[in-house]
Amino acid sequence: MKETIKRLWAFVTYDIWRITENEVSKGRSSLYFILKTIIISVRRFAEDRVMSKASALTYSTLLSIVPILAILFAIARGFGVSAILEEGLRENMPGQSLTVEMLMGWVNAYLDQTKNGVFIGIGILLLLWSVINLVNNIEITFNRIWDIKKGRSIYRKATDYFSMLLLLPLLIVVSSGLSIFMSTAVKEMEDFVILAPVLKFLVQLIPYLLTWLMFTGLYLFMPNTKVKFRHALISGIIAGTAYQAFQYLYIGSQIWVSKYNAIYGSFAAIPLFLLWLQISWTICLFGTELTYAGQNIRNFSFEKDTKNISRRYRDFVCILVMSIICKRFEKDEKPYSAEEISLECRIPIRLVHQVLYQLQEIQVLYEITPEDNKSHTAAYLPALDINQLNVALLLDRLDTYGSEDFKIDRDKEFRDQWMALVQAREEYYRSSSKILLKDL
């Protein structure tokens, strides 16, 4: 039994990450893909401290919930659909009747004061800042999970965020209208033996469909990168189903909630609302991890080996990558992308990205985005004359890149050690000084 567990553990933690798609059947490859996606999601959930991120978003949401609802209801009142929006809010927050009543009281007071001119100038700016700050925090959290260093520009934030605010009340109104329409249709179809059960099933499915679409939209548009719809949809369905299951569990525990109310009175609405927000954000962020893992599964192939790669093998990969890029440039063909290099040379994609970044840092390579490339995938070209770009030059730049400005006395006290290194390097480079990378 111990040996079996050891072999299983070794397979899950090491062997499975070394298996490529062309080495196994399609069915087994799909099974391994699902297993690796789950492992990565759970592992990164712990490593990224998602519970802490969910707590931070819970705090931001609590601070911004009234300004956001105030803006949404102001927009809804402008279109004359505020009653439908309020009904939709109640439907989407089941088990939170006390919280909804409290929030609606604050929102109405907020809007009344704005109408009376109490909030002008600075007040409106603070209201908008609260809303933008929350959405910006959500984007930052999603970008960190996706390992994206650069967020949206100020212009894109302004346009994207306010587009969301304008569309949100419309979506809530449409979803509420759809639910009312389907419920009415079911009552009219009760005499039809076949259609009535089908319509009842569809009415019960509507909350799930809307939740799936909401999570899918978040996973698609919130990170500042291109997210594939397939992975966003799968994660949206899983997270949406988990969210609905949590809702039913929360509503079903109203006996416990009533006991909590008996202890804390009306104040109980706030901690219970915080608990609801915390678990909801945790579910949402786990879905983000799931989307990232599904889309970037190849980045984790040979992960342990990539972390422990020898210096000699890294130099070999650098020479290999520069060689094929120079060859293609000489033939005036379409430049390589990272994915094409990975597939053609069977190098783990994470290692390819590391090497390409290093080659750009030592200024022997530069990144472009071809004009005819609709997916905006980066491609790479030599940064130097390929008739001068030889193996010795590449190795010398790899060796000398970085800081050497320390207080070690290499001129006198440790001169012998320094000269031994320099002479060994010169002899090492001399044999390959005339070998051009394009000729390998």
C-alpha cells in the first residue's frame, strides 16, 4: 500500500508533468489535462493566498456597495425601471432580506441628498471614486492571478468601467423580465402535459444560466489579457453552480441565522452579509484560478525540471532558440512566436518564455507584433546583424549580463582567481568565435 501511494504521489507531482500530448491517446490526454488543471488550481489557490484576496475584495465591496447601488438606481430611475432593478436585487441576494432593506434605505437617502444638492462637486467625485476603486481592485486581483504585470490604461479603465456600470442595470432588468415572462408562460401552459414540465425546468434553470453568464463575463473581460471563451465558460459554469449551491445552503440555514439574529438583533445583518460576500468572492476567485490553469496548462509542463535546469542546458537552449530565429530571418520568412518555438523544438513553453526574456535583456533579440497577426501574438527577430551574431558573442553577453560592481578586490587580493576565470572564458570562446548562429 505504501509503495502504491508513493508511486501515485510521484506520478501526480512529477511524472504527469513530463507527459506530452503526442505520447498518449486523446482520451488519456484529456484525462491528464483535467487532472493537471485541478492540481494547478488547488495549488495556486493556496500559493496565491486567494482567501486573503477574497477578504480584501470583501472589504472593498462593503465600502463601495452603497455608491455602486446609488449609481445603478440613478441610471435605472432615468429609464423608469428602478422597481424591476430592486426586485432583481432581492432575487439575486436571497436570504439577505435584512441587508437588502438596510442597503435600500441607505441608497434612497443617498439619492435624496444628491437630489437636494447636498452632494455636489466633491461628493459626486467621491461617489465615482468609490465605484472605480472597487472595479480597479477586482482587476488588479484578477491580473495578479493571471501573472499580468500591466493593467488597463486610464482611458480603457474609464471606458470599460463605465460601460459595465451602464450595462449592469440593463442586464438585471432583462434577467428579471425573463424570469417573470417564463413564470407567466408556465401558468398559461399548465394544461399542456409536455410543455409545462419543460417550461418549469427552464424557469428553474434561469438563475443558473444567468449566474453562469455573469461569471463567464467576469473571467473573459476583467483580466487585462486575451482569455479564451472555452476556458472562461467552463470555469463560469463550475463557479456559477458552486455559487448557486452556496445560495441554497445559505437559505436552508435560516434556522441558524434566526438564532444569530436573536443574539445580535438587527446588527446581525452586517456580519452575515460579510460572510456571504467572503464566500462569494472565494468562489469567484477560485474560478479565476481554474480559467488560468486551463488556458496555461502547457506552462507547467516539466515545471520541476525547468526550475532546476543546469546552466549548460540553459545556454544550449539559448543557442538553439537564437539559431532557428536567425535562420528564419535569413530566409525572410515569418518570424517565430514562443508557441511555435516550443512546438517545433519540443521545449517547455515556460522555459521558452524565460529564454526569450533573457535574450531580450542582453539585447540580441527584440519583440514585434506582426501587422497581419489578428491574435496580436508576439514574434521575435534578431537585434544584431546575423552575419556578426556568433556563438561566442551570445555566450559572452549571457555571462556578463548583470551587475559586477561589488567591493571584492579583484585587482590585487583576488586577482589570480579573477584572471583564472577570464582566461578560461577566453579559451572557451576562442573555439566557437567564428561559428555564426545562422550556420548551425
